[in-house]
Amino acid sequence: MANDTYLRQYLERFSKYKVAVIGDLMLDRYIIGKANRISEEAPVPVIKIDHETKAMGGAANVVANLIGLGSGASAFGFVGNDEHGDSLKGLMADAGAVTVGVIKHPSRTTAVKTRVMGNHQQVVRIDHEDTSPYANLESYNELRSNIIETLQHRDCDAVIFEDYAKGLLNAEFIQELNDIARQNNILTLLDPHPSNNFQTRNLGAITPNRAEAFGLSGIYQTPPALPLTEDKNLLQAAEKLLHGWGIDQLLITLGADGMALFSRAEKQPVHIPTKAQAVYDVSGAGDTVTAAFLLGMLAGAPPAEAASLANHAAGIVVGKVGTLPVQAEELSQNLELSYEE
């Protein structure tokens, strides 16, 4: 048996890097209590509230994971001129993120996902959001200028485009920023949303889940199959994305089946079996994969080893309840204890 302790060498380098995260910033609220009876008004549980917590969500959760893993992070995006926007910006600043690129939009409210939890289970989720394109050109141009200045001055080592389809990102915006970043030797990664098929050219990497990969490629989704060579439609979808978009690395998360890594430089995909021991909550796991995979590549890990790091990190966060980032210390301990055949 061989262990994965050698991957810790990359983890130890994460503090050297700064990552800019551009995307849909959201606030996650958790209303937590106990459910002891069913309502007389409707067949739903009655939750007696114990407490409420707030966390960084959406693109802000990617920021939280980067910081948790030890790197520097700058956030770029919009919040509303409201209490939730102040809370979200404060959470990011308290975590250690650079928030000068977080702009209060004059005509939008902060995107908030409220999860009501009863007896450690999610009862309902309530979303407050506006998903229409941002109309205020002054605010948008300010954000664009801030990002371009960061890229041209090389004030970051990598850029993550985090798309939650809330109106911030569009094809022209991402392509322009990706081109500027690549011209300045800055690594780029897109965590895509299937409703926005941007077809951005020459990205360093993208990290869709299996359903998103099929949606973006336009290939018909079939039931999963292992080994990967038997998953013919997934292979077709990966080929279309990898070469059609000109992507260097394509990491597709497969849920309980782990991950599949496709590289333009390699003919055969690499399957990474899941490291999750118990799954309590998958919310935010994709953000963890994105952060850990990118930092692994920045630290000099070959893509397959960077994907293995991300797989370990995801295995940790799905064992937590709520949107919680992975921490460098727990990932290090996980690598120390983990063995694979």
C-alpha cells in the first residue's frame, strides 16, 4: 500500500500564492433548531429556533476555501447596499480576504440563501436573489477596471471565474479577462454553470460536475459507468470541451465515483476514486474542489496529483454540515492518515 503523505509538500507551498476570485458573491444563512412536532396548518415540521449562523457562499465560499488552505485571496464582485452585503463583506474581511474589489451595487440586493435546519437536516431553503444581467454600467465598469488593473500589475498568481448564474459573468467579460491573464502568465480556471455556455477559449482549467459537463458539451447524458473507458458519452463530452474550448485541464467531479481528469497533453483520462468517508452535506464541495485543484497546480503538482489533493479536500467538506471551507491543518492530517491501494 502507498500513502498520500507526499502530497503534503504541495500543501506547504500554498501560502506563497495569491488568487483573485471573480464571481457571484452570496451570503449563506443557517436557521438552526429542533423539530418536535408537525404543524396543524400544513404537513410540515415546526422548527423551534436555537440559533442562526452566517457563512460565505457562492464565489465567496471559494475565497473561504483558498484562505482556509493557506493562500491569499482577493474577491471581485457585487453585493447590495444592504445589511446582508455588509455582513458578507465583513465575513470575507475577517477571514483575511482582500475586499477592495467588492462593490456595493446601487440597484441590486445581496444574494442570500437561507437554509432552515431541523434536527441536523435541511427542511427548506429560501433564496433571495436577482439573476438578471447587471444594468448599472458605472458599477460594472468600476469592477472591470479593478480586475484589469490587478491582472496587468500581476497582483495575483491565478484567477478563478466562479459562475453561479446570478448575472455577473458573461462570455465577453470572461474572455477579455482570461486573455489578459494568460498574457501575463496568470493561471485561469472557470467553475462553470450549465445555463451559461460561455465557450471561453484557452482557459487553464475548468471544473464542472458530471451533469454540467454534459450540459456544456451538448452531449446526451447517460448513466455513469466505470471504468471510464466504458463511459462513452462522458468521454465524448470531455473531448468536445477539452479541444473545442482549448482547455488545458478538465476536472469533472463524479459524486460518489470520485473525479475524472482529462488533459490536452495526455491521451488517457485519470480516474480518482472518492475519498469521502461519510456524506452529510454536499453544499460547497465544488468550491472546495476548485480552490484545492488550482492551488495544487500553482504549487507545482502535476494535474493528477493536484486533482488528488482536491479529492481529499472534498472528502473532508462533505462530512460537514453546512457551507464550511476546508482547513489546511485538517487536509494535512487527512493526507497523513489516508491510504490507497
